[in-house]
Amino acid sequence: MLIYPGERYGFYGAARIQCLAGDLVVDKFSMPSGGYLNFDSMYLVCAPFRLSRPALFQSPATEMGTVKYKLNRLKYRLKEITPHYERIMEAVGERYPAVVVIDRKPSQTIRVLDQLVQDFFVPSTLRTSCQFDRTLFFKSDYEPYEEVSENQLQEAMGRINSKRKEGRRCIIVPVGCSGSGKSTLVRHIVNANLQQEASAIYLLDADVGQAEFTPAGCMSLWKVLLPILDIPCTHQQLTYPCSYFFGNISPADDTEKYKVIFDRLLNEFQSTSEPGSLLIINTMGWVDGLGCELLNHIFDVAQPHLALKLSADRGSFNIPSVVPDMVSVVRKFEPYQFQQKLLDRHPKPTRLSSSQLRDLAVLAYFAPSLPRPILSSVCDAQPYRVQFKDVTVCVPDDYSYVDDRYFFATLNVQIVALCSELSDQPLEVRRILGDETLPNVSITHPGSPVLNCHGFGQLPRLIRAIDLGKKLFYFLTPLSLTELAKVTVFARGTDILVPQLLLECQPATNVPYLSRPALASVSGIISDLYGGLRNVRHGRREYFPANN
């Protein structure tokens, strides 16, 4: 694809890209150009149509004129990847566009997600005939923020980066209600500042309901090394270097634990980050009541250098006056306006709810564990096993009334966090039925010790099965054996459930017969339908089963 200086394209879908030559900016991230095609270093760009906001591809037209590159070098690079290199070089001419290689082949996670949600990446009416193509480019004047807001944001970031060059650690806190575009703004800031000469960028994810890099229920600290050009369900991390399991999608039931975990993560940033690092705190969309109290705690403890307030129609939060710098960010257009243009007179697609997005994040986390890119293959996935006596099971206090004899029934086919205890906060435990061969149990309640989270299993590590005879848990997880060796606790959360899609998806189609039970008992017809196939010879023709 060639993008000439001054051109702007909107993008829906999922693809990996690399810029071979020229200037290319994708969602405020300046793509590195030059070098030969390398599939391992391509960047994933994902902007699902059902989530409204398109990604933006543009080649900026600068006042200094077009940045020129060596055409002969580009020709040799193109010659290695396409037989049509001469035609491309003719189109390049002397205009020096951005030359972009687009890999449309989807990953396993993308293929799984595409089967779960209708028209998730691109509307079926606008797809090409290519089986794997889930991309749609269109000319667009879409801008996420008003020009005044964008200029004020750039000026504020200039002041922040000046402090970073002096070796000062800086903190930014975006604030906005649910649906105001707070997560998009966080990615906007990361992408625009990732290639600055200053030190690293960190993200403190304090949104337990819609986490950026993990399934819901965790709070974590991340050192961001790559631009964030996709969405949470397509960049789920398999291992967590600094993460704690909060155990709920809302902090309402245990605000003190939320504050304790936040303080630990902030201390981790202040003690381990390089001088001049930037910390962006991804806050919740809860801005009133208890949410206001938690935001005040974040501002009191973090003492940010810059606050970003997103305008919204509902809810508000007054930024504390002690914050030295504050910018009000106003969105320019609602993204769905561009969907309407693409679909002409078709109705606006239904937005996905918060619970649906949480389910997609969980399913995407487990997608690498599937033997095939289809959700029903979870039945064939190879599980890990662990002995009862080596594990402590943490459950919410709602389950404290369950008799020990029925305790395992509360765990079967459940998502669990794979955790370990902190040395300074041991758990209070007891053995089930007082039997040393059975697991320890710990009941979590407000004020319970914090757990270090290493990942999820189907226990979210899904608990796949429980063998009472051999006293083994069987569970699925994409974690490596090295990480699993650290796990000593299976922790169940509140409202962190196995996605319904996983329970409904079946590996076989419906039987194409309709029968009544009476037929089976009277004539035996039904049993005949399940008889084996036989080779039948008739005259000169032979009929064989389809698999011969």
C-alpha cells in the first residue's frame, strides 16, 4: 500500500504492518521505516468495526518538504517480496510515499474472535472475497480530539518531556466516566511519546473491570516497549511481571484492598523505574460516590504532574487543585458517524457491552492454548495437572457456607487466577476435611492478604476437571512450566466467570434427524441410524465410505 504525503486513511479490521520506506504515522505512533521485510517485527493493528473507532493511517506533509529515500534500495527490497515491484516503483515515482507492507493473514486469536462476534472486525457486506482478509481502508477526515484540545495536550506533554530529560519521574492521570474514551486516550499518549529520547514509559493498570493487558480482576504495572495499536482482547499478555489479583470487577466490596494494591504498584514504579520514566495511570470509569473516593486516593498518593479530564455527558470529578497541570480533552467526532458513511443506510451496529468485552478478553487469553483456531477445540486441549496437597484454593466468603464434602463442586469448570502468596502477607488456611492429601482452603474477605498473580487457568486457568481418586486438578493455561512452578494458589474471584460462549460452543453440528422416543422402542429405527458403514458391491460399481 502507498500512502502519499498529506493522505489520511481510516482502517477497520486486523492486520500486521511494516513500513519499508517513507513517513507513516499510525494512531500517533511514527512507524520506523527502512530495512528488509521481517514478519517477526511487524506491528499488529486492530480496530474492530463493532468497537466504532477506526485506526488512522497518515503520511504527514511537513513544512520542510517530503523526506526522500533511496529509490534503488527500495526497489531491491520490493523485488524480494513481490513480482510486481516495477509497477510499484512507477507509482512511487518522485512523490516518495510511505510504502507499507500489509500481512492480512490472521493469528489464531484473531480467527477465534472473528467466529464469536458477527461482523466484529469488518462488516460482511464490505469484505473482499479473500478468505482471510479482515481489513477495510477508506479515506477519512476522522480526528479523535478537537484541535484546541490536541494542541493543549501536545504543549502539556512538551512540559512533561522536558522534566523527564532532567531525570525526573513524571506521572499522568487521565480521568473520565465509563465510555468517555479514557482507554483510547491512554494509548494515544503512549504511542505519541514512545519514541522520545527520554526513558521508558510505564502503565499502571488500575481498572479492574476493563484491564488493558489482563483479564478482569487484576491490577498490574507494565513497562511499555511497543506501541498499543490494537485492543485489549488482541494483546493479552501470557505472563505478568508485576500483577496482583484483586478478585472482583468492581472495587466497591473492598476499597481498602484496592488502595493497598495501588500503593504497592506505585511503590514498585518509584523503586525500580529508570530516572526520567513516565507513568500513565489507567483509572476506572467510576467517577462518583466510592469511585470519587478512590480517585482522590490515587491523586493524593501519586501526586501526578498532569491530569487529563475527558468531557462527558454523565458524571464528573473535580481535579484536585494541587495538580500543577490539567488539560480538558474534548472529542471531535463520534466514531459511529464514519460507520454510518460506510454502511450508507444500514443501521448503526450494536456496541458490545462491558461484560461481552470481558468475555472476549478471557477467551483471547486462552486462545493460544487451543489446538485449532476454533473455540470448540478446547475439548481437545492438553491440560496440566497438579496434586491437591500442593495447592491452596482461595474462594470468596460467599462460599464459606459450602460443606467440605461438596467443596470441589464449586471449582469444576471454573476460571481461577494462578497466584502465589506474598512473604509479608501469609494466608489463613485449613485442610478440607482435615485430610493432608486434600487442598488447603482460604476464605477471602475484605482485608484478606494480597495475592501475586502469575496468570489465569481454566480454573482463569480453567479448571478442566477434578480427579478425586488420584487427587488431581486438571486445568488449562497458556503459562509456561517455568511460570507454573511459582504457582501455589488457585484463587476464585467474584463475578469473574467462564464465558458463556465457551460453554455453548460444541465441536459437532446438530443431528439431521427428528425422531420421537416411541420410534426407538417400537421399531429400532433409531439404533439403525448409528450403524457402521459397509462396502457394497452392485454390478460393476463400487460404493465405499467417504474416508476410504
